[in-house]
Amino acid sequence: MATTALTIQSQITNLQTDIRTTLEEFFASLPEMETNVAMSTALVAQSKAITVFQRDNRGQITVSDATAFVSASEQVQALKSVSEEIEDLMKPFIDRLFKAHRTATAIRKQYLDPIDGEVTRLKREREQFAAEEERKRREAALKAQEEARKAEEARLLAEAQAAQVEGDSVAAEQILEEAAHVEAPPVILPSTVPTVAGTSFRSVWKWELSDITRLKPEFLIANEKAIGANVRSSHKAAEQIVGNGAIRVWERKVPVDR
């Protein structure tokens, strides 16, 4: 079995390698791809030589170069240009591959949906059956326990009555006190759910919210989407809108290259 699994894994790995090799060779053969790849390689190498701003590990500024800022802006525009060229060359084929993937997964879904639907239905019904059997088992166990308690109580009452008849009122009183507080040991009944090879049960614990005001602070999650929307629209004023002292808002100036 292990050998078979290793063989299948090897075949899958080989298939993935073959597909990758085939696609790499195909994309490399596209017109102008060689030129664009050479251009991108050169631009990336040039970019690595540009440093606009830098701090050392103590936070001290070691580089702050206005000329490099201009060069970096020009370099970004050149990099984006060659990136768009490569994207334009590959996109039509990637779109077709994506459509082929969606078609294949749709066919797979067509095959698997009926199977998955029945697996889900039968799993749900087995869960319901097991839950009902467990309910009946607990009910029967409690009933048996109560019957055992009553039997012990009746035995003690009869014993107390016998002691009273014999004139031993002290013993009778003690026995009656014991009868008033008698407890039967728990009754454990076996499960009536059939045992099936390959099938078992695991516990899944669920929860629902009863009162949000009782939650401890560490279990309250900030509504990041709503906060973000307020920050984008109201900027610094969002600090007061969301809650005074709850968040800190600051601004970054991010370069936009067209």
C-alpha cells in the first residue's frame, strides 16, 4: 500500500514538472518575450543599485538622496512598463488556461455533487439516529437508577418498620433518616448505536451568543472594516467617531506612478 502511494505521488510530481516545463517553454517562445525578459533582468539589476532612503539599526538616517529619488521614480516607471508588456503577452493564454481549469472543475463538480449530497444526507441522518439512541440510553439509565433508589428506599423502610415492631425506636429512626437520603449508584447502559468498521464519532462543540454585554474585553473583536471606512472618509476625525482614545490615525504619503 505504501509503495503504491509513493508511486502515485511520484507520478503526480512528474506530471506537475512536465506541465511547468511545457508552459515555461511555451511562454518563452512567445514573440518579444525574450526581449522583455532581458529588459526586465537588466532593470531589476539597475534597481538594486538605487537607494533613496535608509536607516541603520539604531534608527539613524544613513541615506537620504534627492537625486536617487528621481532615479527611483524613473526606474519604477520603466519596470512597470516592461511588466505590462510581459502581462499583455501572457494574459490571453493565461485566461484560456483559467477557463479550461474552470471547465474541468465544473465537470468534476458534476460528477461529485450527487455523491457529496448523499454523503451529507446520510451523515446527518446517522448523527440524528445516534443522538436519539444516546437520548434513549440516558433516559433508560436514569429510569433504572431511580428504580434502584426506590427499591433501596423500600427496603430501608421495611427494615425501619421491623425495628419499630421490635421496639427499637432509635434504630428505626436512624434507618428512616438513611432512607430519606438514599442514593443509588449511577447506572451505565451500553450504547445501542451499531459499531461499523471505519466509522466512529468525534465530539464537535458549538456555541451561540446569549448576552454580548457579558463578554470579557479580550473576546470582543473590533469591526476593522467599519473602522477602516471611517478612517478613509473622515481621516483624523475618525479617532473621535470610533471612540476617544480607542484608535490612533496617521497619514502616509505613498508614491503613485503612472
